[in-house]
Amino acid sequence: MRGRSASTNSSTRGMPSQAAKSANDDTPPPPAPRRSSRNGPSKEYTLSVIADIQRAYHQDTDDDYSLFKRASMVASKCSLSREEIVDFGVDKDDPQRPRFTLRKDLMGKLESVTELMQGLMTASFEQLENDNGKSYTVDPKGLMLRTLKGTSSLFELQSAYDSLVNRIGRAQEVFVRYVEVYRGVKTLASPSATDPVVYEALEEEGLTFDMAVDTLYRGVPSMR
């Protein structure tokens, strides 16, 4: 047995190791196994416009985090700190001037995320080819952002902020549902989750902020 072992060792002593062979071998690695062509629906989705939208939604850029991460960070911050609120005080010469607003960097972040999430809602809903209703609206009539830009009520400022971050989080859930509807996993029961009558009520003259928020809470499930 010893002789056989020695013979085996001597025969392999001059051969390069497997690691060295791999390092010197220019032969490309074998291609990854291809997915079965029978997986038609999955392949069709991968090549669809809504799949491109989904990939872009989750893709970080050179300048910023992905929209998914940015929206998630906004939606997870449920309250304002004192440092984030700007108080201009009361102007005796112009009592109607709004007293409160948000810090400029936070306001810019909310405006950007709201606009991009609305674009996501619109673009993805268009791929569903649904003639009934319209896509989910992140900030109906721009009410929340308008209030955050200036109000004389600290309560209104906080309420507008709470409502907006809630709806941004809801928009993320709606997008997931749009993708599932496109793939045939679920049906589209309520595309916008908002009764059109609610939007009509928001058009009424003399509608105060409290009345508008109350209308939204009664007519929009995501704000309850």
C-alpha cells in the first residue's frame, strides 16, 4: 500500500494545482443556465414597461438613494421635531402672513418625494390599461404641501405633515398592488382608493383646512 501511495504522489507532483490551473486558464466560465422558455408570464413581465418602472424605483443613483428608500425614510418619520419647524412669529403689519412652515431642506425633500411618487403612481397605473378611475393621488389638490409651505396654525402644520407621510407610505403599498395586478396575482378593486365625490368636495368654495382634512379622512381609507 505504501508503494502505491508513493507512486500516486510522484505522478501528481509535477502537475499544477487546481488553483494555479484556474489562474492560468483563459477559457471563459460556462454560461449561466437559461431559464426555461416555458416560464412565459415571468419572461413577459421582465421585459415589460412596468418592470422597468419597478427596477428604477429600487435603483440607487450616483446622486441619491433609490426612490423606494427615500419614500420609506419619509414615511417612517411620523412626527416633526422643533428644529424642523420654522416660526416667523406674528407680523403686526401683516397679520395674515403665515407664521409656520418647515425647514427648507425638509420641505424640499417632501416636495421631491411627493412629486416622484405621484409620477410612479401615474406611470404604473397607465400600464394596467384600466379605463375606470384614475391612479392613486399622493397629495389630493396639493392640499398638504400647500399647508406645509405656510400656515398660521401649528396644529394644521402637524396635521398636514402626518397626512402626507401617511399617504406616501400608502402610495408604496399601492404600487406593489399595481405590480401584482399587472402580473395577474390580484384584481384592481379600487385604483385610486379615493371616491371621486371626495375630490368634488375639495373644490367647494370656502373650504377650510379642517374641513378638507375631515373630508379626506371620511372618504380616503389610507388616511384613517
